[in-house]
Amino acid sequence: MSDPVQLSDSLWIIDGPAVRWFTVPFPTRMVIVRLADNNLLIHSPIELTPKIRRTVEALGQPKYLVSPNKIHHLFWSNWQAAYPEALSFSPPGLAQKRPDLSFYGELGDSPETFWAKEVDQLTFKGSRIFNEVVFFHIPSRTLILGDLVENFDPGTLSRFHRLVARFGRVLAPHGQTPLDYRQSFLLRHLEARSSLHRLLEWGPRSVVMCHGLPVTENAEAFLKAAFGWLQEKDGLTKPWSRYG
Ligand SMILES: [Fe+2]
């Protein structure tokens, strides 16, 4: 695991070991939000080791477990066993996919009251494979994505895998929605644009995703390029910034 990287007063990322997906090494990443009551919202929990337990517990009490989509589920059972008092929230489809896990509730198109003052939320609609749940850390205006945009660090990839990532449109600094994922939105762009407009209205200043380099500067330009495949002829014209 990496040491935790603090992105703001109450936001950290910790990287776990890579998992392979069609031979491509996918780095795993957990995002941790510390809420005002010292409870932690754990996004996309990575492999739980004694070192990670100590690291996380030094930040606060793991209380809410969430995942952006139904393919981010590999390490949930370990977390549920380690923190039985934590409340697990399933992204759409995960509860059906993993009936062995127990969930307190399902993530929807608006934030749960437990974290609504500090973390906003929406479901990105339009895909035939899954509606990813997107989070927004309000105090730092950081967008938290799973697979909707990936931004692989070229320095961590072999020459072959750099080519694969470039072909898939996910090589930093020009990470976008992966080609295979965006194809699942075929004929449903209108629905997806509506979600994108809501996301842009948050006015993100930073972007952190489960796979790849976080974006801490020029987030607006990065996102407009990353979602350029959804762009209307007149561009993404919604006002930039709802949180001032
Ligand atoms: Fe992923």
C-alpha cells in the first residue's frame, strides 16, 4: 500500500496493490472522507491489511462503506468483518451481484443524510452496464469518481500497456471515460448529459478517481476534455459552480 496522501483537511487517498483486468494492471485506490463527527466515509475499500487498519483508524472511525459501481466489490467482505458496526451502502446492482454481503441501504441519486452536509452525490445515468455513483467532497470541491474517468500514470505502465491505455483513452494527462464504458451509453447520451450537467454544476476544483493520477489543477478543462465524447455542438454550457 502507499502511505495515505492527504488531499485536503478531511480527504485522503490510499493506494493498494494492482489487480489485473485483461492483463492490464489496475491500481486500486480508496478515498477516505472524514466527516465532522470524526466518522469516516470509505469509498471503494482496498485490500484490508493490519497496516491499513492502523492507518485508517488513526484518521477516524470507519463508519460508512460505499462503492462507485458494482465492479468495485473485491474487498468488501473483509471490511464488513473487521467493522461490523459500519453501515454498507450498495451501488446499483451490487447487492444482487453479491448476495453474501449485507447492506444497510442502496446508494441513489442524492446523498444520504449521514453525509449530505459534506458530501454530495448523484448517479451517472445512461449506461447499459451500470450507473456509477459519483461523489463530491464539498469542503474541498473534489469530485470522486470510480471508473467514469480513468487517468493512468504512464510511469507505472510497460510500453505495451501504455499503448493499450492510450487506445482506451485513459492515459494521463489526457484521461477520459474508457472507450468500452462510453460505448455502453450508445443512443443514451441525452440521459448521460443530464447527469454530466449536474456534475459540472458542482464546480469541481479537483478530481480524484480510482485508477490514475488525481487532477488538482485546471479541473474544469480536464473534465470538459474527459467528457468531450458527450459534448453537444454548442459545448457544455451549464454554469460552472454551484458551491461558489
Ligand atoms: Fe475500476
